[in-house]
Amino acid sequence: MGPQSGQATPKPLGSADFGPESGLKLVINKEFQRQSDEEDSYNSMNFSMNNNGIMVVIHDRMDFPGLSSNMYMLQANHELKIAIKPELIQKPKGLQHRNKENQLVPICIAEDQNTLEYFSIYGYSNCYTNCRVKAMLRYCGCLPFIFNNVAEYNKIKHCELDRLYCIQRNKRIRIVKNFQSENVSCSCRTPCTYMNYDGFPNSIALMKTSSTRNVSQKSTILNVYMNSQTYQVSISLSAANETYLLASVGGIFSLFLVVAF
């Protein structure tokens, strides 16, 4: 999840290389052998690959993977190639809008305005995950293994088998939108600057080539790489202020201002 609070955040600049021959290439064996520490015999172990395959999640390394993350299915005896196209999205700071409660709130959260207790970087996914962490601690008093780094850094109790049932059955911790209650509240807004990663997947059957001649038919290959050496930057700008909007409304309704001398 990257550095903790107080440490500098690295800025993305570009990729040293791009294309299918670069990036990450991972070969996963469905079955493998290991030697038991208690026995001299070899025990067969099956990789936890169900009938559908393995879920691959593409997200920013500073964001906890959430429902908005791009997900792809990695199947046995296939090679999955994912070309990543990053986009840096920037919104203007200081602008406000009225919410449903008629309150003026900022349209986005700046990098130096992080209000999350358990994540050093503010992000849309991190914010809702932060709400779920607070709800888990409120109702169950512990965190499951997928939040191991958060639990260790903040010295929070891990959920043992007897407490995992509470996490699984408690619907009040499945926070995916803003809400307000007596025990837990959640209000998340878009960050002013964030990276969006679009993926272009291509899954093909595993074929015998010079690079895969030693790969078993029970294996699968994942290849993730940058689609280009550069990335797109999208900047949102304020197109009109209050005076402009007021004048536009007056023009639409043909309103005239008469000045008497």
C-alpha cells in the first residue's frame, strides 16, 4: 500500500519500456509438489483455482482494490495479456457545490487534505475501505487477513476463526455508498488528482512456442504491460462563475435591467 503518513508520495512520470515484451510476466502452475516438514513423503497440493479461474485486479498501488477496480479472469491453459493505459485526472481545487443537505462542500479532496485514519493517501476506493474498517472495528472488534497491513501498522487485533463469522454475516460493514447512522458514518468525495488505469485484455489459448516450451498445459500465464510510453492528462477547468451563470439565466428568460438617471 506504499508509504505511511509523513512520507513523500512518488509522482508517476512515464514508463521506461512498453509493449507485450515488457512489464510483468507471471507463470502460475495449477498443481505443484512440496515436501512436508513432518513427513519424508511428497504431498500433492492443488492450487486454489476454481472452474472460472483466478481474478486479476488492476489498480493504483496506493489504492486498496475496491468495486471500481478493473477485474479480469485468468483461466487455466490460457495466456492473458493486459495492456494498461494510464490517465492522470486533475480537478480544480477550491470549487464547491451543494449536496443533498444543501451544504456547500468541496467538489474534490486535495492531496494535503487527507482525512482517512487508516490510509496515508486519499482515494475514492481508500475512503470507502476506511469506512468499512471503522465499521468492522465497531461491530466485530477486529480486522480480517486482507487488512493485515492496516492491522499491523495500527496495532489492531486480527480476526481469528471465531470472529470471521461476525465479519461475514454482518451486513452493516458492507459500505459501498455514503450514509449516516448513529454508530458509523461515511462520506466520500473524488480526489482532486488521481490516476485511472484502463486495461485492454486479450486472452488466448496456451500454445507451444520457444518461450513456453517448458510450461505445462495445466499452467496459465499473465502478462501485464504498459500500452504506451506516455500517458494522457485530463484537466477539468471552471467554465463559468456565478456572475456568468446569472447573466446567462437572464438572457435565456429575456430579462432586462432598466437604469434610471
